[in-house]
Amino acid sequence: FISLALSGRKLGLEKVVKMINRLVATMQEERAADDRKKEYCTEQFATTADKKEALKRSVSDISTAMVEIKEGVATLADDITALKKGIVALDKSVKEATEQRKQEHAEFKEVMASSAAAKELITKASQRMEKFYGTSLLQVASQRRQQKDSDAGGEDAADGPSLVQLRMRASPPPPETAAAFRKQESGGVFTYMDILKNDIDREMTLAKREETSSQDEYERAMRDSAEKRSLDAKSLSDKQGAKANLEAELEVKGREEKSSRKELEATTKFIQSLHSECDWLMQYYDV
């Protein structure tokens, strides 16, 4: 229409003006749309770029945290294994110590029983010897009385003492008591028996002392073992709880990482679509 008007053909000027106005209005609308589009693109590029960087940092931080958590879980797992082995070894040592203590106590009882039996046997032998030597003493005393009677009768006899009387007179006089006779006739045997009994008493005293010491040492070891086992069991429970918490945290972090990676991927795709949508406008906007 403008070319027709300029070429001199008849065309209403009003129509030309209207057409120009419409064209200008259309251009203004397109310009306004381009302005809005440019503002939108600029804002979206800035926002999504910041979001992408934040998501990348989040994924990196979560990944680092997951590595640390995994290391913590591995360390706790090693500690738990060591504690379990230690408790098993401690229980085994307690069992072995208990069996050894039982064996030692049985040996102690056997020693005490055999020692007591030996003492009883020596005592019985001593009593029988006492009885034997006591009977001999009575026999000797009877002989002494017979000798005195014979001596008294011999003073009245004209022929003098007989050969038997002379032999009896030559014999030494017996001791007055059984104890003196024992000392004189059998001191070596009785003394040896007393030495044996004293030796047995010393061995029994030593055995009792060693038994008491061994029992005290065993009870002290059992108390120490029980205390250590209690502490190890508590430590084991605490570490198992800590490991379970870390594993739960690791699972949460895993979900967070997966979600962040998906969001990062979506953001990256959206930025790509923005480039497809906005690059031409941003490049030729000022042209």
C-alpha cells in the first residue's frame, strides 16, 4: 500500500496511516515480547546457573560425607570384630583358669587326705608300739619282783645263789616308767616317727598356704576378668549402636545424593533447553 501511494496511485492516506500504525504497533508488541523474553532468559540463566552450582556442591558434599561415613562404618566393624574376638578369648581364659583351679583344688584335697591318712597311720603305729613297750615294762617289773623274792629266799639257803639268779642280778634294772623305757629302748624309732609327723604337718601347712594363695589369686583374676568383660560388652554394644546409626545415616545420604543427582541432571537439561530457546534472541536482541 505504501508503494502504491508513493507511485501516485489513488489510495486513501488514512488507510496508509492505519496500516503504518498497525505495523508499528506490531513491532512494538514484538519488541515488548522480546524484552520480556530477554528478561526471562537472563533471569533463568542466572537462576539455573546458581542452582546448578549449588546442586554440584551438594552432590560433592554428600559424596564426601558418604565416604567418611563408610570409613567410620569400616572402622567400627573392625573394632566390633576385635572386641568379639577379645571377649571370646577372655571367656576361654576364664574357663581354662577355672578348670586349672578345680584341678589344683582337687590335688590339694588329695594331698591333705593322703597326709592325714599318713599321720593317722603313724599315730596308730606309735600307739601300738607304746602298748607293746608298756606290756614289756610290766613283764620286766614282774621279773624284778621275782628277783627280789628269789634274793630274799637265797639268804636262808645254804648252797648260795643259783646260776639263774646270778644272771638276773647281772642284768641292768629296768626303768621306772614307760616313757623312760621308751626313751632308752626305742628312742630312735619314736623320734623318727615324730619327725615324719612334723614333716607331714609342715607339708600340710604349706599346702594350705599355697591353696589359699592360689584361691585368692584366682578370685582376683575372676573379678578383673568380669570387670573387663563388662567394659568390653558395653563398648561392643555402644559401637554396634554407633555403627547402626552410621549405616542409617549412610542410607539417608544415599537417597539425598540420588535425589540431588537427578535434580542436577534435570537442571542441566533445562539449561540446555534455555540455550535452544534464548541463544538466538540474546545474540540478536540489540541488532
